Amino acid sequence: MVTPLTSTRTDVLKDSGSAALRRVQAQARYLFHSDEFAKLTNREPKSQAVQAALNRLVKQGRIVLAMKRVGKWLIVPPEQAHYGAPPVDWWLDDCLKDIEPHYYVALLSAAKHWGSAHYALQTTQVMISQARPSLNIGRLHIEFVAKRDIALTPTTRVRGSVAHLRVSTREATLLDLVRHQASVGGIEAVARITKDFSGTVTKKGLLEALNALGQVLAAQRLGFVFGHLGLSRYAEVVADWLTGKRRSLQWLEPATSQDAQAALLDERWNIRYTPEQEAIFQELT
């Protein structure tokens, strides 16, 4: 005699978790909120039943917590199980657009997007409006960098393999790199990326980025980089922008040993630099 199959309410609820993940992925999404999961599984939001269901999926390796405080979770496809999370560009926009609407992929990560990838990067660098701890999800690492007046920064919305992302323009990326030299490998990294961008930076884009940032010191340093790489058409844009603005004497790299007697001086940009730094530019030109 064959015993008929039966489904208990517990079995149905367990299956509903898998169904919820499928419904999220059907929208080409890999991030969901715990309240959305509750609705999709007919459970009470913020209930123990919701948490228990989420915990079961975590133990199965099917989801991972992205942001605990705001209850955001990531679906981990089988092909991404080795990394413990889907690629950052699949879900970063969904993760940040409601809490950091003006976020953007920045610095070396933006440079890589625009085709300059001299340096092996184990992290994704993201600019946001206020300090926030880094995210470590599986083998992925996201470093947040705070920036005031972030909404002014020129960005572009690009389409990745799965989702959209906000990325700083090439010109804005260069100014950010100059300001955050210590986090990107120093002036050599800035110079190499600037050279890579030399055929694609536009005068209009550069002027927009300079106006948005509005920092004379960063402009002085970037003008120096353009000038010493022989990119006179860009150097002239920076020089025109600096006209009438007070330029204080600065070191090319803020961390440079303050040995003025051994330093070289570029009077046009009012920048001190070292013979070692000059050799870097000679190598690149």
C-alpha cells in the first residue's frame, strides 16, 4: 500500500524561503531586506519565525548577511559559493541607494573601471557622505571613504553584467586620487593612472570636476602631474581655473620629508617635490 504524500505547514514554510529567493533573483536582484523576505514567505516581519528561516538559509550557504543594522541580505548563487557572496557590482547599488544615494565607486576601483589597472586591488573603494565601517562579506571587502559635498561630484551611471553602478568620472577620479594619495600608492600611482586617462579626459569634464571639488591644493597637485607628464592641454585648463586663486606652497606628496634644501620647486604650481619623484615622471614621459 502506498502512503499518500502530505505537506505540513512547517514544510510549506521551509519551501517558501527557497521560493522567496527565486522571486528576488527573477528580478535580477541579489540583495533583499528581511521585511521583504517576511512578506514573500507570509511571515510576520521581525518575528522569530523570519529569523529562523533566514538562519536556515545561512546554514545552507544560500544567503549571507550584508548589513545587520538595516537587515539586508545577499543571495549566494552556487557558482559564487567559493567567494561567500556574489560580485560587488551585482548588488552594491541596491545596497546603498537608499542610505547613501550619492555614493560612487571611487579611487583605484573607479580607475580600474575606466581601464587603468596597474595595481592588484583586493578591495572595492566606495565614496560616501559620512564615515562608515568597512564591509567584509565572504571574501569580499568594501572600503568606504567619506567625502563632504559628495552630491556635487561628477559621476556616471554605468551598466554592469547584472546591475547599475555609480562611478566617478575620469576627471573626478583623478582629483580624488590626488587627495587620497596615501590610500592609493602615492604620487606614482596617480601619475600612472593620469597617463592612462590622457586620451579620454575632456576639458569640459575636467572643469566640471574642478568646480565641484573647489580645492586649490588638489588642483595645484593635479596641474603639476599634468605638466610633468607633458599633458599641456589639461595643465592649461587647471592653470586657467587657478587664475586669481591663492596658491600656497605645498609638497607634491603630503607625507614627503620636509627637507626644503634638497627639494625641487615648480614655481608654476607652487609645488615642492623630490628628485626621486621627478624620476618617476621622467620614466613615464
